[in-house]
Amino acid sequence: MTVKDYTELYKRTYLSGKSDHEATMLGIANNAIIPNLGKRRLYDITPTILTGFINNLEYGYWHTVKVVQLTKSIFRQANEDRPIPFDPANNLKVPKGLKKGSHRQITDKEREMILHTAEHHPAGLFCRIILYTDLRPGEVAALRWSDFDLSAQTVHVCRALKRNDTIGPPKSPSSIRDVPIPTPYVPCFGTQSRSTNQTRKPR
């Protein structure tokens, strides 16, 4: 049995995706564990292999914590189910050099690839807005053209897409704000914008 085989079994049994936490763990299983470990035989996984997997992740602190948690949970369950004779993830830890609040900036190559793909991808504008304004994906998904004021070079954030596909207030009251659009990128958002005749105090 491969790691992918057992992870798929674990997902079907323990991760329904009905809660925010389970949805996050499903994403980690699909985007981190299976791509990196999936082809290996479950029986061949060692503590050194798992430590190398975690050390090579390019995630921030808290996302790495969640990857470690799920990895430990999967291999603990595999040990209890008896496909493996011991738990190689028993002492797995977050790398010592990774501090709380740490994030990794995208590289110049990654930025180049994102912008190249955005030119022809249906979600290109969505990706450019995130890249140029640093808004959360849920905030971008809830934007309307009336939220853009291109004359003032700002976008007004006042709602967000929730996990249940509904639109509601953003994460916190302080998340309601006007975010500047850097001058070189204003043309990327087209010509539609909020009426400049409306008077509204900046937030």
C-alpha cells in the first residue's frame, strides 16, 4: 500500500470536509502529503524521510504546524490499523528555524509565472488582484466593480466569501478598509469603477 492509497482511505474515513478545519486538512492532504510522499510505499517511510519532507516545505509557521499535525495523525492511524509495524511520525516536529508569524515571499520566478499564466487563464484577474493588493482570496471573490475607484487608485473591501459559499462581512471590523492599487497596475483592472461622485470617508 502506498502513502497515497492510505491517505485516500484516511480522507474518506475521517475528513468529511464539513468543517473549516476538515476542509483545511483535505487541502493539506491533496496539496502537500500526496504530491510529496504519495508514491512511496507506506511500509518504507522512516522518521528521516518525514523530517526531510517537513524541512523542505515552503510554508509559513502555522500552515507547517497543520501539515505536521495531519502527517502525525495519518501515520498514527496507519500504525493502529497495522499496515505498518511502527509510527515513523511519532516524534515529528516543526523545524526549529521556523518562527511564529513567519511567511515566505514569492520568488521573482514565481511572480513571473503567475503573471504569465494570468494573461490567458480565466482566473487571471483574480490572481492579479491578490498579487497587487495583498487581499485575502475570500475578499477578492466578494468584490464588485463598484468597489473599485480607479481615479483614487483604491479598492474598497467590505465583504468576503465564506466557507459555505455565502457573502458576508470580512474577517473582522478592521478588515473593512480602502486598499491602494499601485499606479503601474491600475490599467490591469480595466475601466469600470465606482462612481467618483460618491463622497465617502476613507476607512
